[in-house]
Amino acid sequence: MTADLTSKKEQRFSYFILILPAVIIYVAVVAFPTVFSVLLSLSNYNGGKIFGNSKLKLVGLASYVEIFTNPSGYFWIALKNNMYIVLMSVFGQIPLGFALAYILSRKLVRGTDFFQTVIYLPNVISSVIIGILFKTFFLNQNSVYTEIVKLFNPAAEFGLNKHPMGPVLIVMLWMYTGMYVIIFLANIQRIDTSIIESAKIDGASEFQVLWHIILPALSGVIVTCAILAISGSLKSFDLLYVMTQGGPANRTSVLSLYMYMTAFRGAPNYPLANAISTVMVLISFMLIALTKAVEKRYGGKE
């Protein structure tokens, strides 16, 4: 009996030693910065003595109140643009990625390897390079986009003046759809082909195979893609920063860009910046919870 207790204690101690490095890294990299960020958002810290900081103290929800009541409406503009990106990602990138993956997996076109490579290629190119490329294409006074628009409407405004988020959403759709194509393609190939062939022999149409076999089998994958799309949309920064820097007049700004400008441009306002990041996390959790609820209510079983 004593030997068994000693053996169990040694086993638990060995488990503890094995997981200790991972726990330390998690606390140092994730848990502590998260808690510190929330505490900073509740304080009046503005950068220390260099910036003439007064005595550090907790001021409660003052930064959160400022976010929602700022007369400039910067937060609401940024949030609206983030929602545009979320909608484009969930209802644009994912359906298009699935459609392309289905076409490639079912061999409905020739040269599937070529198309798979071409569709995924934007994902291996730096977003900074893509931002510079499409900034030249869309936003210069004599850009290709401007010249094409002028062919149909000579009096049209150039650049981002009329539809500020349009070019950005088009670039994001082109850039990230390939990732979902690969995810869906890999999971479609896991489905037992004998089930599909049996359905085809029994007279099922291509649409029936898609609706009754493939989509239910991929419900969990679709939810995972939606979560990736939501989280990626809310942290969009580099492409927008290179293409527009939030202009013109902050009309293409997003929450991450708002947070960056608040923390690192001009007089720093670290509590406000950390409050924005906390709000971003809360919005992300709410959207992911909504996605899970919809999947639980309407989704199939893998």
C-alpha cells in the first residue's frame, strides 16, 4: 500500500515537472500581460516621468467611458470598419474558399494543382508587399483603378473618397481566401469517398451530395474557420496601415489601428490603448460565442 502511494506521488511529481515549463511560459507570455493590460486600462499611467506622469493611481472605468463617449466617434468608425471586415471574412472568404475547395476536390476543372497553388500564393507573400502593391493599384492619382473607373464614369472621385473600405475589403478577400481553400480541401479529402460514390450510384445529384454529405461532415471545420476569420478580422493592422494608415479622415481605421495611434502617436495614452485592446478581446469572445451557438443550433455532426 505504501509503495503504491509512493509510486503515485512520484508519478504526480513527474507530471508536475513536465508541465512546469509550459505553465511558466504561459503565465509569462499570456496570463501576466493580459492581467497587466487590464490593470493598466484602469489606471492613469501615461508613460512615466519622461511624459510628466502624475502619481500612478487607479481611476476605474474612465478610459472605457472615454472610448464610447469620445466626440470624434473614432471608436465607432473603427468598430464599424472591423465589422465590415468580419462580415467579408465570414460571408465572403469562407464561402468562396469552400466553393473553390469543393470544385478542386471533385475535379470539376482541369489543372487542380495549378489552381491550388495560384489561389494559395497570396498567403505566402508579405502583407506589407501586398499593401504597397495595391496602394499603387488603387490609391494613386493616376492608378490603374482610377483609370478604369474614369472609363465608365469620367466624373467619378478617385481613391478612397467615395467608398473608403471597398478596395481594402477586395484586397483582403483576394489575400486570405486561399487559406480557407487549403483547410477545406484537406478536410474534404478526409471524407470517405465510398459514401459519396454510394450516394451517386443511388441517384444523388452533385448538389445533394454537397448538402447532405459534405456540409454536415464539415460543420466543425466551418465553425473553426469562422473563429479564425473573426479573430483575424479584429486584429487586422499591417495591410491597412500600409495601404491607408486609416485615412482619409480615419474613415478606414480599425480598432487595432486606433489602439496603435493612441499608444504610439503623439502623447501616449496607454490606459486608453489597453482599454481598446480589452474591448477588442470582449467583442471577439462575443462573436465566437455567437458562432458556436449558431453551430450548435443549426450545424451538423462531424
